Amino acid sequence: MSGIGRASVLIGAGTIVSRLSGLLRSIVLVAAIGSIGGAGDAFAVANQLPNNIYAIISTGLLTAVVVPQIVKAAAHADGGQAFISKLFTLGTVGLLGATALAMIAAPLLVQVYASKFSPDQLALSTAFAYWCLPQIFFYGLYALLGEILNARRVFGPYTWAPIVNNVVSIAGFGAFILVFGPQERVETWTPTMIAIVAGTATAGIIVQTIVLLVFWRRAGLALRPDFRWRGVGLRHIGRLAGWTFLMVVAGQLAGIVQSNVLSGATGNDPAIFASQNAWLLFMLPYSIIVLSIGTPYFTQLSEHASAGRHDEVRSDIARSIRTLGLFIVVSTVALAVSAVPASRIFTKTAEQAAAVAPVLLCFLFCLVPLAVLFVVQRTFYAYNDTRTPFFFTLLQCVLVAGGAIAAGAVLDRADLAAGVALTQSFASIVQVVIATVLLHRRLSGIHTASWSWALVRFGLAAIPAGAVGYGVFLLLGGNDGWTTSSPLAGAAGAAIVGSVVLVVYLGILAVFRTPELAPAISLGRRFLPQR
């Protein structure tokens, strides 16, 4: 368990620095192109295209399939060298092909994601896309290298490399502001402006990938090109990846529906870019807590599943959910009561922050369920079962798409983004309930009662903590106070309110002698400098 703790802290510390620098990157980007407006939404669509491919590669094929297979390949006579070389060569060739096809189809891709854009906005977004789409290759290469390192228990570089990306982006977007000033209107953009903003975004991904290559030797691998792709079980990976690929494609189709619905609100109301920024805030605790703690657990869980030690798998599931839950419940409440100042980080006025805050609140309904889903879904992956996750994810995608269409039909433009976020949360809750039931049946129990009761206890402790935090927000002036006067003030205000919530929450857990608290505090102490 000490290994899990050290890896969790290494990942967590890197994720914290990465996310904080990412927040600063987003603040500078919003200052350059705006959060609510035509130019911001045009860039958001273009820059999201390579990210969607990255989601397929990282969340789909790699996390679901490659990590368990590399763990198994480590038992080969060569320690998995041949398998990883073949896999890396195949992945690189595939990424080059995917990038080339995406570049050719750039105008069509933009049209597919934003059919309600005006002709000028479509043209601007397409121009951005030609600069952004090469990110597909470097995102994929970065994900492939990173997951191989994770599977070899080298966790740090994959988490820390994005910091360099953020530094490059901050410098490039800052230079754009110094030279051209803020540009929120579609008609004011020139080819040079487009090249600087979108080229900066791509340059950051390139540098991030190069940094990861520097740490490759730490995995103890001698990587070489190998085009002999037969004989090491790649056909088995293909069967597993087939279901995963279909699952992620279903998610992308649902995302296309959401994007098109939101494109109808572009202009003066929260739309695509505002929703992406709200999702970024939502993902901050998920990334820091769930990924930092859950990723090492997944490697351990895969080893236990591969060895047929099902009792240990059940214990891994319960332990990881309880540990994640202690942190993620309080994060949900803290972010909810500080939604307005937190939203000010990615908006230009207090009024815009108040308009975007409901989007964040609607996303937060599914933060705890998604933390549970992280563990449950990856347990299926550890047993090489990608078929079952496909079906419960397909249901979620249908609900997401249907909810977005319904929101577009009944809601006004001003409420559209919040409505889409709320329907997504509902779909995710349904998904995790079904996934948990299916995993419970497969393993003849996963200690559901113990970790469910733990989540309830955490929630009861978080309610009064949230009330105190909201009171502090009101004392600071509420929606019209200093916490909404600027992006940095919003970050400071959200930090103050969140800290109050955390202190009260931990105090309540300590009073009631919550058994999960001591291990959590021990984990937190690992972040402190050692004397």
C-alpha cells in the first residue's frame, strides 16, 4: 500500500501544478478571445477536435486495453520489450494516418460539430482547425508513451509533462494579447492572428510530448521500430479494443449532438466555450483526486484480476471508492458553494460569471457518481471485459443525446448550456447505477453496502460544511462582492470558500472519528516537505 500512496502523491502533486497552470492558461486564453462570443466558440470547436481523438486513444484504447496487456506482457521472457515495440510502432503509424485524414476532412468536421454557426464563424473555426488538428498525432503519441510508463509503474512524467505545455501556451496567448489586444468578434481575425493562437495551442502539445520522451529510459525499455505486428497477441487486443472503440464512438456521437445544440446559443449567451470552461472547473477535483489516487489502484487491481485473486479485487474496489469518496464529496460541495467566483475565472464580467455558474452547478450533480464509475468501469477492463462497459455506456450516450435535443427544444438560449449539462449529469447517474449492479453480479458482491454507507456519511458531513462556506461567500459580498471583480479575485474567493468548507468538513469527520480520515490525512502529509 505504501507504493500506492507514493504513486498517488506523485501523480496528485503533478496534477495539482498542472491544473493550476492550466487555469492560468485558460485565464489568458479567455482574455485573448473571450468566453461568451463568436470567436471563442469558433476556437473551442476547432481545438476540441484533436481532443476528441485524444479521448478515444487515451480513455478508450489505452487505459482500457493496453495497461492490462502490458502488465501481462511483463511476464514474457523479454519483459515485454517486443510487445511494447510492436505496439508503439503500430500506434505511431495509425496516428499519422488519422491525422492526415482529419486534416483533409477539416471543413466537414467543423460543420458536423457546429452546424448552427454563421458562414463567417464556420470559416474562422475551419481556419483554426487546420492549425489544431496536427495535435492528434502528438496527443496520441503522448498518451501511448504515458500509459506504457504508467503500466511500468513510472507515474510521474505523464502527470508533470503538461505543465510545460501550459507554460508555452501562456507565453503564446500572452504575446497575442500584447500585439493584437483582445479579439472577440469573428470579423476582426486575420491569418496571422489565427496562426499565433492556434499554432500556440499545437506547439504546447508538441513540447509536452518531447518532454515525455526524455523520461523514457526510466521505464527500462529499449524501444525500436518493429513492423512485425503478428505473434504477440495484437489480435486479442483488437477484439478488446473493438468494443472500446464502439463505446467511445458512441460518446463522440453524443458529444456532436451536444455541440450542435450549444452552437445555437453562440453569441451573447453561454455556449460551447463557456460549457468547456465549466467542464474544466468540474474536472479539476476529478483530475487531482480521482486520477491521482485511482490510476495506481487500477494498475494494482489489474495485477490482482490477472492473478485471479478476486477477494483482493473486491477489497481494492471498496478501498479505492471510500478513499476517493472522502475527497470527492467535499470537493463537490466546495465547488458548488463557490460556483460564481470560480466561474469568474473564465469570464470577463461578474454578469457573465453569474450566467455560467448554473452550468457548473448542473455538471456537479455527477461528480461523485463519476468517481465511482472510474473504479467500476476499470474493474471490467481489468478482467478484459470491454463488452459490458459498451452497453451501459451506450445507454448513457443515448440519454445524453436525447437530453440535449430536449433541452434545445424547450429551453431559452440563456438556459441552454445549463440544461445540456443537467441532462448529461442525469445520464451519468443512470450509467453508474447500472454499471455497479452489473459488476456486483459478476463478482458476487463488491462490498457495495460498505462504500455506499461511507459516501452517505461523507455527504452528511459535507452539508453543514457547505452551509458555512456559503455563509462566508455571502460575507465576502456574494455575487456583487470583490470575489467577482476579476479572474484572479474569483480564484482567490473560490480558494477561501473552499478552504473553509474543507476545514469544517474535516473537523466534523474528526469529531465522529470517521475511520477513513486517518489514512487520508496520512496521504496528505506525503505532500509536505520531509525534514
